[in-house]
Amino acid sequence: MNHLLGQTCALLAAITWACALVLLKRSGERIQPVSLNLYKNAVGLTLLIATLAVLTATGCESMQTLLQLSTGDICLLLLSGIVGIALADTLFLHALNLIGVGLMSVMDCTYTPIAVLFAWVLLSEKLTVFHYVGAGLIVAGVFIASRHSPPVNRTRRQIVGGMFLAVLAIAMMALGIVLPKPILERTGVLWATTIRLVPGFGMLALFALLGRGWKQHWRVFRPSGLWCVALPASILGTYLSMVFWVAGFKYTYASVAAVLNQTSVIFASILAAVFLREHFGGRKIASLLLALVGVFIVTFSDWLATHGPVWLGMIGIGG
């Protein structure tokens, strides 16, 4: 039951992040990466604290699981936030501005293999053949859906630099969430998410106060028309998506959660077709079908391994 809950949360994280990605790209056209990251993390942290306050006051949330964590556990969660949020998100937004949503979605294909590698090295996770088959179908679908030409207004150096920053940011995100997974299993989702976000916001706030143009980073907090896009992007990308993301890694295998997170590219393609009138032809339909089959196999891999057809067991699949 917990695995199914985790897989559902991982898919919800992908959907909410796909929505946020389109909005963040629009916001990034008028807001600098540091300012946008600072703003969205401030919005997310404020909503998380408010949610915890309400749930604690009504008895729906308890501090007991938080108090049971050791100093080392707290420090690891804080480090996870610095690496996976403060540093990774800033690099991600810089890369997004350099290479655009199209190429960023291609680079995003590296998230699953990197996260699976970290889960294998750090957590010693072992998956069945069904997990690998499903993961392969999802990654194939994502790759097919995300083939894009490079931006015409960027130099080769900018594109290569943006791709490097994108991979580095994705690797930091994966490490930042896989590393504290044993701790996530012992504490509440909202507490873990909030603890990770505190240093992420704190480091960015400190960085935003340095340098001559520090005032520019804080102008984003003045109410303006920019909030019409930046605010919903922040709610979706830093509040809802992050809570679902952490919950996915808490309740199921890190490798499985990472694979299901990867479907955000498919959802982003669908949203772009619906709301931005982008072309959604046969190639993207094929990628969607591949991804859906992969999601089904990954989600029900345990059942398939146990109750699959006899001939699958005879040829060694499912073990």
C-alpha cells in the first residue's frame, strides 16, 4: 500500500512540476534566475510553515517524529536542501534561460539514470527486471517527446554551457533527494520538506544580499504584474510539487520514484499542446503511449513479478 501511495505521489509531482515548468519559463523571461528562485522558495516556505501551523494546531500533525531525529539527521536534511535546492535550482534556472524548455526537457532525461545510480550506490537498492523494462520505456518515451532544435538566438558556447549546467543541476537534485531517503522514512513529509527548504532559501537570501546589485534580487517581492505568473509557478513548483516529490521518495523505492518523476516531460508536452497550441503529432502520441505502458509496468511491477504469466517466469523475467 505504501509503495502505491509513493508511486501516486511521484506521478503527482511530475504533473505539478510540468505545469510549473511552463510558468517558470515565462517568468524567467522577465525575472533573473536568482530572484525567481528566491521568490519561489519564499512562497513555498511560507506555505509550508502555514500548513504545518494549521495541521499542528488541529492535531493532524505532530512534532514527535521531528523530535526523534538526531542532530546528524537534521544536518543531513539541511545539507540536502543546500545541494538539492539552493545550488541545483539556481543552476537549473540559469540553464533554462540559456537552452530553453525544449533542450532542457532533453537534458532532463539524465535524471532517471543518475537517480537510479545514486540509489544503487548509496542505498543498495535492487530492482526487478520489470522495473528496468518500465524505466526503459519511460525514458524512451521522454526522449522521443523531447527532441528539439537548439534555440536560434544562442551561440554554440551558450548552448554547451547551458547543457552542462542542466546536467549538473539535475545530478544535484537527484543526490539531494536520494541521500536523505532513510531519514525521510522516519519523519513526516511536511517536516522533511520544510527542513530541506529552510537552508535552500537561507543560502539564496544570503547570496542575494551580496554584490552591488543586491537590491535588484529583492524587487521581485514588490507586488506587480509579474506575480500573475510567478506566484502560481511558485505554488506548483515549490509547494505542491516538492511535497509530492518528497512523499514519493519516502513511500517507495528511490529508483521507482525517480522513474515516475521523469514523466513530467510527457505531461509538459501535453500541456504545451493544450495551452500553448504547440504541435502534438504522431511522435508525441507514440511517446505518450510508451510512457504510459512504462508507468503501468513500474507501478505494478511487484504484482507482475508475483502473478505474471508462467511463461515469463520460465524465461527468467520478473525475478
